[in-house]
Amino acid sequence: MGDKVLVTGGCGYVGALVVEELRDAGWDVRVLDALLHGQDEVAGALERAGVHVIRGDLREPAARSAALAEVEAVVHLAAIVGDPACALAPETAHAVNVQATTALLEDARAAGVSRFVFASTCSNYGRMVDPTDPIDEDGVLRPVSLYAEQKVAMEQAVREANGDGFETTCLRFATVYGVSPRMRFDLTVNEFTRDLWADRELQVFGERFWRPYIHVRDAAGAVRLVLESPADAVAGAVYNTGRCGENYRKIDLVEHIQRQVGRGRAVFVHRDEDPRDYKVSFDRIRDRLGFEPRMTVPDGIVEVADALDQGTFGDPFDPRYRNTP
């Protein structure tokens, strides 16, 4: 293929596998990443594989300009990711997730980029009126966190920028899980698996609230699919990204994990701080783009548990595996 694509946040949890997916498909991949979580090893591995890694901050005009030079497509993943990280540093979250995203969008269009893929989230749906009825892309957005509010606002900006040869797409990812070069253990499936594998007591809040899930490699595959799909299928579009059968309650996750690892104890605790409760439909991305995730949550649990058994992560409780201290 040979087309040049910029992946912002390409050394991150999702980003490293997006880069791998695109590189293997023949794209000429460039990365812009501030290495906020100390991913020097990830960056080095990508460079050895032939990826051009720019160590720079999305907020800096010079970094954006260098990253966008001669680029045909942009995959925008760089962000202060997750509700806890945004709540901990709201000014930084606004500067990165809103101001820098807006600037990147404007700069990309001015630079002649033809396709722009924006990583959004199913958290935009927040607390559904009836969480047992899967919501589609036309459903009401009810963000209940700063992170989701910022994603909703930027989705609107990305969609409004579509047109005149600048094709934009928003992917509302389900909650991601699975093994990645930049591992995270502050994501539900990964965290629950680690804690029960370690024979710890796991405190679970909102055990009957629904959430959708997607394996990190399937998320990367969805990005490649959008980049390689015809314009009339993706320009100006929003896609929930996951699979309908992969909506779970936390109590379901605990049961799957305990069957796999055979140890650990879960304690279910009532708390009102996190009211998100949503079941999501992924029919549109399946029907229009033919997207079918290969992995299921039980597959991911086996993968994470096996990696823990093999000592892949060293100390899996090390703070570097989290987006917050």
C-alpha cells in the first residue's frame, strides 16, 4: 500500500497495536507520542520495526507540523484517557483532549490529509434509561464524566469538519481489554483478572451494570478497516465498535475469571459514584463495514491469565500499568 499514516498516541495501549496492524498491512506508519507513561521500550521496539516515532507533545504546534508532513491519513488516539485520569488533572485533560484535538483537526485539514479517524468511547452513552435495550449510534448521549463530555464535544467537531475531500470517522470503542505492549491493568477485564489471579480480594462496584467490551487487537483491526473502506461508508460516520454478544455485567466477568483462575474472592459493594450503565448495539459496523471481532472476553481472560502465569509483566501491580498514580 505505502500510504503514510500518522498515529497519535501510537505507543499507548491501543496505539501500539494499531501501529502493528497498519504496518503489517503495508502502511508507512509515523507515530507522535509524548510517552506520558514512560513507554520508551515500546517506542524503541517500534523504531526497530521501521516505524518513525516522533517523541513530542500534541499540544505543541511544531510537533503537530512535523508529524503531519506528507501524511495521507491520521488516526487520533492521543488523549488523557479515562475518567480517573481526567478527574485528577482536568486542566491538562482539557488542553490535550479538547484544545490539542481541535488544533490537530484543523492542522490535518490544512495539510491536505484525506482521512481522519477519531477514537471515541461508548462511555458517551452514560446512564441509559433502559440499559437492557442495546443503544445504537443514533441514541441519546448522556455523558456522566469529564472524559466522556470531552469525547462527545470532539465527536461533534470531527463530524463537522468532514467534507471537501477531508473524510472523518468517529469510532466509539467498547471498553478495551487484553494484552498489549503498553499493558494496562486499570481496565476492568485486565484488572479483575490480575486481582483474582493474585488471590486477592476484589471489590466490585455496580456489579449488575452493563458495559460492552472489545479486545485491543480487534480495536486495532477496526481502525485499519475504516482506513481501507470506501469513502461513502466512513466519511462523516460514527460507529459503535465492538460486538453485540460482548455486553457483560461485572458480575458476569467475575464468574468467567473465577472459572479460569480458580482463586480469588470478589466482594460486591454498593456505591453511587459511577452511574454508567449501558448495553450497546454494534449492528451498524457489522452490517456496513463487515466488522466482526475475533476475540471474546473469555478469550481475553485466558490470554491475560496465561501472560500473568508466564511472568510477562514482572510485577503486574507496578504503577506503570495504570494511567493514574
